[in-house]
Amino acid sequence: MTSPQDPHKHTYSHVNGTVEELLDRLAVAELCKGWPVYRDASEWKNYRSLFSEEATVWTSTFSFSCKSSIMIKTNTQSLPCQQPGQAPKQ
């Protein structure tokens, strides 16, 4: 239980940490900020830079995950994103 005299038993800091922890948090923050900004602005080169070649993405737009390169192609060519082996939608 917390009180005005002792509001928290533990001190949490999201600024402190090892260099590795700080870099991990920075990478996550950049992904969270870059994903919607680059996608909505159609800045595909910048968007692509957020992911490795092997990355798969999951969005509410699609009901399954697909490779980031497929999602970029889908968005730039207005094609439906398809699961591997799925026939194109007509």
C-alpha cells in the first residue's frame, strides 16, 4: 500500500540502465514512432530501414503477418497482402 509519506516502495527509472538497455529502449521508441509516420507519409525507404530483411509485420489491416517487403509492395501497388501459397484475390 502506498501513502503520501511513502508513495512507492521501489524506485523505477526508465532513463537509467546499462548502455545496452538504453539502446534497446531507443530502438523500440524509434520503431514505434517511425512505423506510423513513415507508413502514413509513404516514405517507404525510411519505413524499410526500420526492419531487417527477415522481418515479418502484423497489422490490423491484414488478418495475418507478412514480410515487411511484401507489405511495402502491397501498400505501394494497392495489392491485397496474401499469405504464402494463397491465390490472388479477384
